[in-house]
Amino acid sequence: MRMLSFIAFFLFSLTLAAGEKELWRAVIPPYLLRDAAPVLTTLDVVSVTEEEGDTVLYIWETAQRAALLADTARSLTTRQLLLDGSPAYRTLDEMIAALYAVEQKIPDRAKIYTIGKSVEGRDILALKISTSPAENLPEKPEIVFVGLHHAREWISGEVTLRIAEFLADHVADMPRIGSIVAATELWFIPVINPDGYLYTHTTDRMWRHNRRPNGDGSFGVDLNRNYDAAWVENGTAHGAGPFSEPETRALRDLVVTPDGGTALTDGARGLISYHSFSQFLLYPWSSLSAPAPTATLMRATADKMVDLILSVDGAAYIAKQAYELYAGPINGECGEWFYNATGQATAFLIELRPAATDDTAFALDPLFIEPTAQENIAAALYFVESIIYDSVDIDTDVNNNGIADYLEVPDALLEEPDETVEEPEEDMIEEADILAPDTADPLPDTDTRPAPHPGSDGCLLTVI
């Protein structure tokens, strides 16, 4: 029976175009999980669960690649995307509740600020994570993470929020995470466009702009074309002028104030603005083809972030100057404004998954939320450490096991094996053995500024 199933599967695989990826559901019994483990490390595993003692994996692969599991899987079938019971994107109310949940989980290290109001009067919330979040600590660098400039790019808000949630979950039990929080002031704005985001849930999933009434019967301004960075008029799409929109002014006033007053931050050193889609890591300038003064540094940092992302789950991002994305200027863009306004502090615009070519990719299947978040958590935390140490040469794999240290959760937090499976102990393998290796070596105490993690060549580059 098993051979017949494999033959049927093989014949089906021949009908697919070479290189065409699909979502596969593989059910592997516990006594074959150890045999499957070497293959699984080479596949794009989206999620892992357990059902009645079997391990159930969702895999994003071609039929030919998925066939590598044919000898160890109890069943191996294709699945439609947007499965019932799959992870879900959070609504505006749920995103707000999650922010407050982080504040409540680590009240001594997290504080929510209202940094502005949207066009329709909704609060724009920023979560600050620091050892003293109610104070401004001028000796510590400040880094800002922003999502949902464009309302339909739901994954951008989830990634921004999940970085903050990861810090809250592990600031106390992972010394390297504790050290990062101790050395910095981190700001998270998952939903800078709350009106537009709500509108995508209630009315138009593909809505991009805010909800500005334009006076001609149309609505909306593209917030990522409304910053004071080579701003140009484009009908109503770019707004009436630089910072005409309260949402962009909220970020401006977090970082700098136009009248020279005191902003909530003092000399922000870095910013990542998340978008989707196409898997690019972009740096200034966006309006000019010429390289920015610190382009070499930004490219070196971006290349390391791309390498980290690839190492986590095999997703290939491409680093390039933002101008090169369209082979032409992007005017009024957030990263270029931040770069200019802060005296050339490093700024990145990250286009998240998928690597696709049509508008359907804005609705990234929720099964890919967690993999996208994990790979970008690693990249974001490296980015933060590069600012802490004024260096791109950061050792991100102290124990040299091929896994980014930032994601190595302590063994005590990993799920225990199923005690009810009646198989010999030597033939069993925990789910954690596939996806999470042993914990990294201990790092400095969380209440002290961490020591550098230099690479083998000792090369240091200064972040300006």
C-alpha cells in the first residue's frame, strides 16, 4: 500500500512545472521522525504541530523536493493556502491589545506612548522597551521600528509587533536579549496607519493609503510619500505637502521636532520601516541615484542582515540602494527623511515576504507570519547590536552551530516530548531537535552593558 501511494504521488509530481512551489502537509509518525530529520533540515518548513502522536509539518516546496519525505511520511499531500485553523493576522483592536499585553508582561521595561492621532482621530501608539521606559536616557542609542505605512501590507505590522513580543518573552531568560534591552531604547510602532488598517479589515483588503478626505470625493494619501525627503506633488496621492498627514507628523515628532523642542527620542541612531512584498532590504538614498555618504556602511550592515535572514529559514532577500528598486526616484520616503533628519543615522526599508510579482502577494498567507517574523527578529537584533557596538562585525553564532544566537530559546522553555507515544526511546526525536538547537553559551548579565562579540578578523566599522 505504501509503495502504491508513493507511485501515485510520483506520477502526480510529474504534472507540475519544474520549480513550482506548493504548500505540502506531511504527517510523520514518531518512529520515523529521526529518519526524516536530515531531510527536514533542507526543506522550507513553514510550521510544525502534533496530532495524535504524529508530527504534522507544512512545507513550502516543489513536488520534487517534497518527494524526499515520501519514505518517512505517513501521508504527504498538497494543501490550499489560507487553511482553516491556520495562524491569523490580528485586527486593529487585537494589535492594540497585544501592545498593552507586552507593557503588562514587563511593566518595568515597557511603556506605551500616544505619539499622535490619525486623520480619523485614532491614537497612534508607540511601545518603548528599555530598562527605564518612562525616562529618556541620553547615553543609550534609540532605534525605531515601524509597520503598516501601507494599510494592505499586514505582515509589516505583525513583524514589528512580534519583535517586541519576542523581547518581552525572553528579556529575562536569554542573557543576550537582556543585554540588548539594557544597552538601548527601542521603539515599536506596529500600526502607524490605523485608519487605513481598519479599512482593510472592514471594506477593502487592498487599500494602501490613509483615510484623508481629499475634497474631490476621493480618499487617501500615501504615507510613505509624505515625508520631507525630496517630496513632490502628485495630485492628492502624496498629500498637500511634506508632513501634511498627522500619521507622518507623529513619527517626525517622535524623532525630531520642527521647532527645535524636545522630542521623545534624543538622537535616534537607527530605523527600520517594514513593508511588503518582494524580499528586499533597501537603504538611502531613495530619491537619488548617487550613493549616500555612509552607503558603504549601510550596505555592509544590510548584507549581514540578508545572510542572517537566509540562515534562519532559507528566505533569500536582496540588499540594494532604495533608488534601484524602481530604477528611479522614490520621493517623500520615510527612510531617506530619517537619514537626513538625524545626521545620517542608518535607516532601512525592508520589503518582507513573499518574493512575488503581482498584487495578490500583499495577502501573504498567515502560515508564513511566524517564519517571516523569526527571520526578521534575527536581522533586527543584529541591526541593534551593530549600533550598540558601532560595528558590522558582530558574532551572531557564538557556539558555532549555524543558528543565530538571538533565536536560541533556553532548553527549559522547549516543548517536552509526548510521553504517550509507545515507541522505543532511542527512535524518538523531539520537534525541538528539528527547529531549535541547544542554547548558546551564557552571555553577559542583563543589567550591564554587553561586551562586544567580535568576529575572527576584528574589523570594526563605525555607525554614524
